[in-house]
Amino acid sequence: MNIVFGTDGWRGIIARDFTYDNLAMVATATANYITRIGDKNPSAVIGYDTRFMSKEFAEETARVFASHGITVHLTQDISSTPQVSFHTKQKGSILGIVITASHNPPIYSGFKVKGRFGGPAYPEEIAEIEKELEKLGNKVPKAPAKTLDEYILERMIRPFDAQESYLRYIRKKIDLDLINDSGYSVLLDAMYGAGQHILPKVLNNVTEIHAEVNPTFGEVKHPEPIPHNLHEFLDLMKTGTYDLGVATDGDADRLGAADNEGNFVDSQKLFMLLLKYVWEVKKKRGSVVKTVSVTSMVEKYCAKHSIPCIETPVGFKYVAKYMNEEKIIVGGEESGGLGTMLHIPERDGIFNALLLVELMATRKKSLRELCDELDEEFGPHRYMRKDVHVTPQQKKAILAACAKGPEKIGRFTVTGSNTKDGYKFFVENGWLLIRASGTEPLIRFYAEAESMGKVNELLEEGIKLH
């Protein structure tokens, strides 16, 4: 049995790890957990992305749940992860399941677990599902006795439109009239993922690219909205045709952006822009929660305005727990995923894209001008992440070198460190974070400093550590 749960569920390579047999085990373990916690009429929401076999895997999961007496609300078409989270809360279901591997390459599929509050399942819930999985041993459960159609006739599986009520909700939360009256033109790169065909239903002036189903992700190859995956998108933005460019990942919970000159705007800046908007314009009050990989601008801003700032390990599930249990204005991570108190405690690339263009329309400023304001307020903060594929031996050597606590990173003196998640080394006006991926055979290197030259130097020196 090759089933390993990562930051928010199980992911594996299709046909090697993510097989029908392994799916049957994970689905059965999850169904056992749902029935064990004792709701009288338990229900779950199940959705799926654009990947190879996602629909079939979702339907199989639905059959397993139905065979355990769990009513399943099954999305009748492709759905984003935030839509599943939204409906899990709306329908009062115990869990939501999304068949997606998010931003991973096309050979992966995954089984994301969502909590009843409308965000990632708590780590404790994932641990309980893992315990149920252990109880099954290596014995593959029997297939459900009935077909999908039979369960649908019995109303144990109930297909539904996941988009319609989600869009109704968005229309209440976002000032769409203000945006549409502004005349802004928006380019959306859906990256062949689940974010396609949503924005044009609420905004007048949207052009979509990579907005059809292509399980190989075509020339995009890797549906994560970061610069080296967005060549066509950035080239189109450089033509000056569009006021704003937004890109969503494979399951549309992450957001990337570009200004009207084709400059990529990293998620660190998006976090700060939306935090400032929610605090200064929307006048929301509460705490901020950020992962260890988020820009130091957040601490500076929170200190300036006496806003409590909570730091967590990487993984939105840690952020979402605070968002569900405390009054959090904005919570998020550096990878393009953040949530606000204006919405469910979940990352949502589409909702955040709308919030970003609403901010532009409210302030009557371009994204470039808003980013220039950040430089004026905090000084330049430049950021980059590099993902390096490594052998197990290389991974061990790099992490061992980090554990020793180097006094220098290249020519930069280490002034402090943080081991909340991986190894974060502080240098004058910057930092380097080194941590192993929970879902792929690679090490992630993150750096922030006052210039891209220094950022690149920190990354190169970090990769040399061993």
C-alpha cells in the first residue's frame, strides 16, 4: 500500500499510486470516519477537477460513500476546490472531497479533504482518516454493490450544479457593478484547470486563455501560477491590451497576477495589497495569520497598526483552523493562497481575483501603482521561490547542513533562525527558507530581500548547502 497523506490530503501518480484499489481504501477509510463520528444522516460533498479520470474517481468515491449510508452531493461538472468547500458548509455536510492534485504536474491525482466549516480539514481529522486506513491493513475493500445510476435513483447520490449558488453568493460579496462600470479589461489564464468559465459569468470584459479541458495541461505543463509556467499569459499582458492579468491553478484555489505592463506580481505583494484593502478600506478588524514563508512586510504592517499577527507552518490547513476559530481578517501562505473574513475560511483564486480588481476600481489605481505604493511604504521587498528536484541522499545532506545552523549563507551573516517549518535563516534585510515538499521529491528554497540580485544569491547559496 503506497498511500501517504500530505499537507491537505492524499496525492499520487495516476496508475502507479493513485489506482482504483488505493482509492477504494482511502474512500472506505474516509467513509468509516464519517460514519464513526455519529451524525444521524451524514452527508458529504464530492467534486472533481479537469485531470485525467477525475470524474470517474469522484464517481467511484461517491459510490463507496453511498454504500456506507452517506448521502453524497456530487458536482455534476468540473468544480473548483473553493466551490466544494463552499457547498460543504452550505449543505451542512461532514466533509467535502475534491478529486484534484491542485498545482501538481498532470501525472498526479489527489484526494483533498475539506471540513464542515468550509475550509481544509483539520490535521486532527486527517490523522483520524489515516487511523481508519491503518485498520484496513492491505486488504482492498469490496466494490460497492450498486451502480452510480442506482444510487442516484435512490437519492443516495445527488448530482448538483456547484456553480450557480456559488455565483449568487459572489454577486452579494463583490461590488460587481463598480468593477463593470470601471471598464477594466481582465485576462484570465485558467491553466486548463477548474477556474475556467467562472469570471466571464460575472464580469463584462474578460478574456480567457487555456480555458478548455486538457488533462495534459498542454504547453502549460504544470498548472501553478508562477512566472515560468505563464509564458503566453505574460506575453499577452506585455501587449498592453489588458488592465489586469490573473491566473488560477489546477483547482483554482491559488492566484497569480500581472500588471498592465506584463510584470508578474508575486503572491507576497497580493497578500499585502488585500490585507491593506480589507483593513483600510473595508475597515475589518481582527488578527492576521500567515505561514512562515510569507513576506516580512506583513509583520511590519501589523506592528504599525497594532494588529495581532500569528505565524504557522506552511499549509493552509494550519491557517484555516485559526480562521474558523478566531476573528481573522486575512490568512494565507506565499503560494498564492489566502482567505479573508469576507469569504469562507478557504483559499479561492477566483474570489481573490475579483477582490483585487474591486480594489483597483475602488482606489482608481493600476496594479503597478498599488505595488509602487508598497515599495514606498515598506521599502523594496523582492521575492523568489525555487523548487529543486533532489534524490533522497541530496535531500538528507541539505537538511542535515541546515540542522547544524550555518553562521553564514554565502557572504551573508545569519542573524537569526526559525524552525517552525523547515529552516528559515534571517540575514540583514532578508531571509532564506529551506523546506522539503510534502507532496513531491523536491526541496523548496524561498528568499526575500531588497533586490532580486540578493534574492538570487541567497537561493544559489542555499542550494549549495550540504
